[in-house]
Amino acid sequence: MCSATSRVLRVVASAVARISSTLAVVSTTATAVSSAPAVIWAAEAAI
């Protein structure tokens, strides 16, 4: 029983870590995409 519980907890912990890393990548990508137009606009304004 105890080993089964620890195995379940380990699976849950790895799944949470995987989800959180995926969310970090998604948020980073979303930030880059949302700031891209401002960078392009600034580059065009500089030219």
C-alpha cells in the first residue's frame, strides 16, 4: 500500500513538473509574440 502510494505521488509529481514546464514555455512564447509587434514597430520607426 505504501509503495503504491509513493508510486502514485511520484507519477503525479512528474506530471505536474511537465505541465508547469510546458506552461512556462507557453507563457514565454506568448510574451515574445505579444512584444514582437512593438519591436517591429520600433525598428520601422528607427528606419
